[in-house]
Amino acid sequence: MARARGGTRRRAFHVTEPSFNDPALAPVFRGWNVWAVYQVKDLDFTLLGMGVSRDRQLQVWVEDHVRLDAPGTDVADPLDLKGSQVQILAGDSPAGLKSFRRKEQVPGDVMLLDGEADRRVVRFYNRGDASALPWPHDDNYLLDEVYQPDEKQSITSGPAPREIASGTSSDLGKAAGDLLPDAGTLIKYALGAAFVVGTGIVLARAVSGEFGKATARLGKVRAMGQRVSLGSKLSKVGT
């Protein structure tokens, strides 16, 4: 099947105000956003995708596009795993919401995927500014539809998802354990690197890179845990 227009390359985009009237752009509202995204059933192989579920890869794809391509937005939890703030909803269409824009309204060449795909519905919460981004698509994913938020519908009117920084010290401890890669994941990374490249150099870089990312996040979690613990102790002293 033909590849999506533009491949996996991203186009530079800068705005001072959201241009929701531009059909080439996908709007990102303040608060809850609901998207319908096509995800191919047979995702392209990537080293960093080994051991990562299709759900998590979808969540990461959505978060990365909004975070990197929609200026002023805030959709990620810096202390949690990437994509953790993106929620996957049941079914292929959200009840009670009207369509704001569909891929058919985007000018230019027809956007296609490399193979059969599932239509999946996700929602994410934007704590930052309203913005817009070039219509997200590549060989494995294609934004099909952006829905209009409705304050009368619970799917787009509920509270923001909880972030790790707002939790208790026990929540932070659990998050710290979740951030460290398990042995099975590391073994899969190792086998994947050896199979694709056949050298120990790339293997070492892949494994050390994952440990580096996990260690950096773990440091943030520990620092936040110390603040929570200290605040608790001061509270007890005051009473």
C-alpha cells in the first residue's frame, strides 16, 4: 500500500495563536481532547519498540506529536513513563461528541498507511495553551478525526488526570520501580540489537541509553519523594 504523504518527517511549525480555521491543522484544545487514530496492525520494527505493547506505542505517538509539534501545550507528565497521560478509550467512536475536523478535509495528497489498520479512540488533557499542529501521520499512524469537546459530556468535562508529582510518597515509590526497565525488556533489546546490527557496539548503546533515561527519571522521582517526605515530617512537627 502507498506510504503516507511526508513519511515520518516532521514539518517545522510555529504559531502565536491557534488557527483552528486552517483545515491543514489539527487543533489542540485546552482541557480534554479526543482523537480517533488509525494504527496499523503490523507496526514497523524498531529497536526501541521491542517489548513495548501496541497500546503504549499508540500513547507515545500521540503524546510526542502534540508535545513536539503543538507550541504551548502541556500534555505529558515529566515524572511518569512517556505516553502515560494519554488514555485509550473503548470502541472506535466516542458517544456524544461531534466531529470538529476529519482527515478528508486536509488539503493535499491522500494520506495512506502501510497495511491494514484499526481505528482507535484516545483522549488526552492539555494543561497548557490551545494550539494546533500539522495533521499527524506517518507509515504506521494516521489521525482520522478530531472531536469537538463538549462540557455536557463526561468524556471531555471531567478533571485532569493525576500526575505523579501530586501524589503521596508511596505513589512516588511505586512510580520509581515502574520506571526501571525489567530484565525481560533488556534481554529483548539485546537480542534485537544483535539481530539487526550484529555488533556489540549498538547493543551497548541501546541498553545504556535505556538505563540513562530510566535513571534520569528515577532521580526526579526520588527528589520529589524527599520533598513529600520532608513536608510530611514538618507537618507532624507543627502539630
